[in-house]
Amino acid sequence: MSAPPLQIEDLTMAYGPTVVQRDLNFDIKKGDIFIIMGGSGCGKSTLLKSMIGLIRPASGKILYKQRDIWDSEDDPSRSFLRSFGVLYQRGALWSARTLAENVALPLEEFSDYSPAEIQELVSLKLALVGLAGYENHLPAEISGGMQKRAALARAISLDPEILFFDEPSAGLDPITSRRLDDLILQLRDTLGATVVMVTHELASIFAIGSNGVFLDAESKTMIAQGAPREMQDNSDHPTVQEFLSRSLSEGQQNNEH
């Protein structure tokens, strides 16, 4: 049986002397939609940034295909980045570039495709996220949900094995958020990719999450792991229960208004 594509071993993250999270140990299996969850300030985004090579952990290992991505910083050892696709919280599209130009950037930087081949691939990726015909639009000319989909098209431009999402539904209305969840599932299946997602949105966590880990800001370590429904059913930790049961109280508040 092959090893999981991503393995976290004894990981500690810190900013100087301030520990963010310590002693993290978990595996992300192929095909997972793996949710990194927890309250504000627990280190979810810091963990994600460590996993994509942006923030060096204080200690421990992040293994991609059993190779520590932080073992060395020379270019050959960081070729793994070409296997990663990232959707940032605010999309991070270049405002002065068209959608086609945004999606083309990774292909121009990391592939040997000709300009004509890149143009064809860009049109394909935009079509996959429902943006066929929008190649020449600027980000400011489309809605927030469409901007997220354009950023997703850029994230999948190199057919990555691992997709990382940082709060993909942030700023979206519930219907648009649900459509984005459906699109993430579709792309996971179409690309055969593994998805790692930071989110606090309960609807997304329960709708598409197959596995996950819960980070606690107070104890500065993981206090639950597994499928979100299993965490809700089996964890007796009050912080986990409060986080995963918010939908009940939120729904009652909405009804009162």
C-alpha cells in the first residue's frame, strides 16, 4: 500500500519564541478533501503556508511523497511546487491582466508549451470552472464568485496533484458558496487531485470534507482529527463541539431576525 501523498510529522510552527502550534501529526490521503479547522488565531493559515513552502516550520517534517519539502531550499528540491495549486483567500488575481493572462502565468513560467498550446489550455481551464468566453475580461469586470472561479482555473493550470484552498468561500453568499463546493468536488474527481482546505464555513465542512484536523488556539496543538461528522459525533472536547454545533445557534438567531 502506497504512503499518503502528504504526511505531517511532529510539526511545530512558531514566530520567534511564540509557538503557534506544536506536535502536529496527521496524514492526508490521496483523494481526500482534507479540512484544516479551528477558531480564529489557532494557526490554520500558518499551517497551510508551511505546507506550500512559504513559512518554514520551527521543527518537524512536512513530507510530500515521503520527501521533506523543507529539507533544502535549492531549486531542484522545490520542484514539488509544480505539483501544488493554490487558491488564496482573496483570489490574488493580477488586476491589470485579463483572466486568460492570469491563468496563463503558471504555464508560461513552469511549462514548455508553445503560446498557441498555452492559449488552448487556458481556454480549457476557464471552461472547466464555467468561465468559457470570459478570457478577455479583467477581474474588476466580473463578480466575486467568478473571480474565485478564475483564481481556481489558475490554480489547476498545471494539473496539480494537491490543491490548497485558503477560505475559498470567504465573502461569498450561501448559494455561490455551495456552487463553489460543488465545483471543488467536480475538479477533485476530474483531476484526480487531493484537496487541502482551510475553512470555518460549516456548510462546506460537512458537505465536502472527507477528513480533517482541528487546531486549538488555547492548547496550541491538534485536539481532534478524522471526518468532520465523526468529530462532531465522537469528540467530547467542548471546543470541538462548540465549533461544529454553531449551525444550530446560528439558525435560531437567523429565525429570530
